[in-house]
Amino acid sequence: MTMPKATPCQAHDAAATGRWASECLRLEVATYPKPGLVSHVDTGAHQDMDAALLDASAATLEAYFADLAEAGAAGDPMGPLRVIGMAAERAMLATTGGVNTHRGAIFGMGLLCAAAGFRDAYRTPGTLGSIVAARWGVEILDGPVALHSHGSEVARRHGAGGARAQAAAGFPALYEVALPALSLGRTLAPGDAEAARVQACLSLIASVEDTNLLYRGGPQGLAFARLQARRFLDEGGVGAADWRARAASIHEAFVARRLSPGGCADLLAMALFADGLGA
């Protein structure tokens, strides 16, 4: 997408975008049962973080998400977005004492924030994901790779595309899996917002090649996770009377195997963000 020659058409409330992005990270934490993941109930398959730490991290990132929305509204290319993202990561690590709570969300949610700013400022049609792909997709794929990240290691071992491939393609898992599952969850369990989030989370686990699962469990761990999630969905998902007990049982099985679908957790928060902004 070529940078528009005209000035922005309307003001964008970057601060509100940052607040909503941070709130969506907290909503993800406030969801239980999510197989293997940290929640307000327990720490899942993690020993280095809990809900309080994740909430503190989300609060720290609010200002940086706002900065990314402002950068998007200004029509910035990927370079300035990366600078903000790196500053956000440093702030996160300072808040958490070096624990990686939200590195993936800084990347994915940050791009959605930038797309929201761009869409508002230039009245660009399409979804936030389509704006990310069109405006920054090439630069995302051509950009520097973090050599020692879990995602990079999994890409070398298993050839998984990970978050970069998702972003460059406009986050297909967001639009083809998570958002439809949120809608279905609301139909299956009317008035239960947490149930809809669980439906979306399990749908993502069943479908996405989560690099966190591959890193922790290899192909066998990923296959196990997908099978458990698919069985939950095939047996009625959150529409079944005993869905909470079944989801809790899957959660315990993930914890026993130290499996944590962190990429799906990021996508769940991003789906809530996109859903709240009309996708």
C-alpha cells in the first residue's frame, strides 16, 4: 500500500486504542480454563509468571500501544514501528524482572494498533489485518530475525512460519478462526463472555501451528494439543453442559506436559481487540 499523499482525514484517539489493547491483554489473563496458560486461577504450565505479573506487563505496554497507533496514523513505515516495539520490550522486561510476558503480543497487537491508527486517519477500507498485510507485509518478512527467540529456534528446527508469517498474511488465524469462534461462543453460551473467549482459545489451539507448543513439546506436543482441543470442540465446545469441567481437565493435561500455547493466547487478545474495533 502506497503512503497516501493527502493529510489524514480525521483525528485518531491513540490513547484510547492503547487502553483497549492493554485491556484485551488483561481479558485474556482473566479467562479460565485456558489449557496450559496463566490465568487468575493458576499459573498453568509456567513457573516464572502469574496473573499479577501479566497484568503489570499489560499496564506497562499501554503507552507503547498508543505510540504505535500514533505512528500508524502518521503513515509511518515499519522502521519506526520496530523502534517503538523494541522500546516496549525493554519496558516490559524492566517491569517483569526479565520475564518474557508479552513479546509476541507487542509484535502482533502492536501491528493491529498501528493499523487502527492508519485506518482511522485515512479512512482506509478493510480489516485491520488486511491493512497490516498491505502496508507492512513485505517489510515484516524482510525484517531482522531475533536469533535467540523461541520462534526463531522453532522455525529452524521445524520450518514453522510463526508470528511473522501470520502478520505478513494479515493474521488469517484471527479472521478465519478466532473471530468466528468468538461469535459462535456467544451463540452457544449467551451472556457468558468468558465462555466465548474459551471457545476462541480452544479453536485457535486446534488450528494454529503454535510455535510455543512446538518449542515446549515438539511435533508430538503440538499434535496432542490439537487433538485435545479438537475433541473439546467436536463434543459441543462451550455449548456442552459440562464444558468447564472438560476444559479444566484439558488444562491439567497440558500443565502435566508443560505445554503452553502462548501464540494462541496472543491471538485471543488480538481477536478481542479487533472485535471491539469492528475487526
